[in-house]
Amino acid sequence: MFKKKNILVSLSVATLLSVGAVGVSEVNNTANNTNIVQAAVKKKKLTHNAYIYRSNGYRYGKKVLKKGKKVNILGQKKIHGKKYYRIGKNQYVKVANFTQNTKASIQSNAVNGQYYLTHNAYVYNAEGKRIKGADTLKKNHIFTVVGTKTINGESYLSLGNGQYVKAANAQSTSAQGTNNIATGTTAGATNNSSVVTSGKTTNSSTSTTNKSSVKSNKHNGSKSDTSSKSEAEKAKAKGYIYFNDDQVAQIQNYLWQRINSYRQSKGYPAYKTNPELTSFVNRVMQEGTPEYNIVGYGNGTIQNTDTLGQFLPKLKALGMDSIRSLNDLDAFGYGNVKQFFLNLNERDPKKVADEIFNAYTKEDDNLDLRTLEGHKDKYAYAALKVKYDGSGTYSQRGLKLNFTVVGSYAPEWIKAWEASK
């Protein structure tokens, strides 16, 4: 049995968007930390959102330190071959989360000119102002660097034609692990330059990947899908978790069936689906959306009708007075106590869905089970989104999900629910 802390939120949007500082306490006794390199206390600024880890490499709770936060550095330690900064008693943050692309390192890496985005990125002009009408470049987008520029003390990469992206949002494709970006579909890119004109991104690229073939095959799981097959073989060899799009869709379908079976075993009718709610959970899983910023960035359950109702105006107009949105970034992955109750070597979609569901039954507080059940909501709609996260180090890859259930006993709600399929 394991104890999982969930966050029940009944706060304003402003409060939900804020992230409380993680309290860290320095200890003078470091006799047991013989691998720690002691250093004078100094502050460093995070250039990425960062998890906190224990000395054994597992996550320290669910807190996320936000990009831009200044953190006290108390020492340095290697954990499983990777460098970490010590920020408190048995609390560590990866050094890579503080690494800033300096002008010197950018120029050094720009020899081959190929970079990819580690985050969605805006396009700026030479003065550091966003170019109106320019599309946001998406995470994993590959582009050619034609120069560098420091604007207002910050490093930028030049796309040419007076267009720039922040260097902090990009990494050289020659860096370790970048062969896995975008599920291998861009691995063959050899000459890819990006120019944003009239709000559209145009790419001049030569690639050995047959994109139409990948698109047509990525949902059928066939052996001809060489991209997925290659990635699966690589995952097996390196021991990390990988699922292709078709497998993720199957896992989602099986998990939905399992949740509905559980709900019906409790005496409730099966969940009905609603297009507005389905759109909501999909957007929760998309970084950068307002829904993601409130629900999707962390673990826990949010139940605040006013806060989440702003994204569900049609359902709210029918009288929605109950909502629970369960977000689980560690549904099937390493780095959390739940991993000890999961067979993370399982790859059969149905069995993976069973593994995920059964892990919720082992929680001491049963809070997530009550959410999956739609406790006390007889006339309920629900939506589920399962997503594979292939970002970060191999040990950070896995499945995450959002499950949201809404209900009401208002007459208009019941009438609409009974009329829906």
C-alpha cells in the first residue's frame, strides 16, 4: 500500500496559477553524503521547470520548481552518473535545469547549424520584440542557425531574415539523445531552415524520412512503420518506456472500459461522453494552453466548478455543479513511489491499462478511485486522455493522463443527460 497525496483545490485562478516556493532546509551534518562536493552557498536561476529528487534519484514529492526561480545551491553530487545541485536536506535538482546557452557554447554548437526546440517558442525581431502574426514554433521543430545575437542581455539564435528565437528554448541536434525527438520522424533531416512569413512557418528541408508513409502507418502498428519499430527496438535495448500512437490509443480505450466497469460495479450508470468535455481534457494535455496552465502542469485532483467551469460554458449553463479533474503525470513511469506497484516492463496495451487502474486501488486514501467512480454523480459525463511523454531522460519517459468527470442534479442537466447517447 502506498500513500499518495492529492491536491484538492478550491482556490481562485490566480492562486492556482501560482506555485508556492518549496521549503528546503540546509543541514550541517553531511557525514553521510560523502559524494557531495561542498561549495559556498550561492543562488542560481532555473532556466527550465525542475523536479526535486532524493539522493537515490527518485523524485522528492510532486512539487515543481518553476523556470526563473532563484535557488540556493548548497553543493553538488553525482547520482547515477548525472550531476545534481543540492538545495536542501536530501533534496537535489539536476544541473541541466540551470544550464544557460551562453554565446560561446552556442557558437561552438552552431558548426552544423542544426537545432531543435525543447519548448514551444515565439519568434522575435532584432530588438527582442515578438513579431506580430508569426506562428509559435512548436516543440521538437528543427531549424538551421545562421548566427547568434545578444539582445537585452539574453542570447538568441538567428533564423535569418531578421528573425530570432531565444537560445534557452533550443538545443543542438548533435547533443546526446536528440535522435529520439519527435518519435524519430525527424531523424533524417539534413538541411532544414525555418523562415516565418505572414504568420506561417515555411520549411526548406531535405529528409530521408518518408513523412506521408509515416503518417499513414503510425496508427496501424504494422511492421512497415519503420520509425516506430526503430524506436521500440531502441527503447528495449536501453530499457526505457515507449509506446507508439496506436498503442496509446488502445491503452486509453481499455482504461476507459475498465473505469466504466468499476463505476457500474458501484451501482452507477456508465459514463456518457460530451464533446466540450473531451476537448477540455485534450487541451489539458497540451503544454501552453490555459487548461494546461491550471490543471495539466502538475499531479493531483482539482475540484472547483467556478475555476474549471470557464472552460466548459455549455455544461455550466446546464447547471454543472460538480467537477473533478484528476491529472497524473506518473500514470505509467519511473520516478514515483507508484512505480513499485507497476510492472513497467509490460507493453501489452490491455495489460498496461490494467496496471494503471490497479495502481489506483493500492492508494491508502482511495481519493483517485472515488474520482474514477464519479462518486455521488449519477448523471455524469466523463472524458479520458492518455498521452505518451517521450521528453527528458530515458527514466522520465512514460504515460501521463487526465480524467475529468462532471455532474449535476439540476432538471435541465438531467434532461440533457438522458437525451444524450
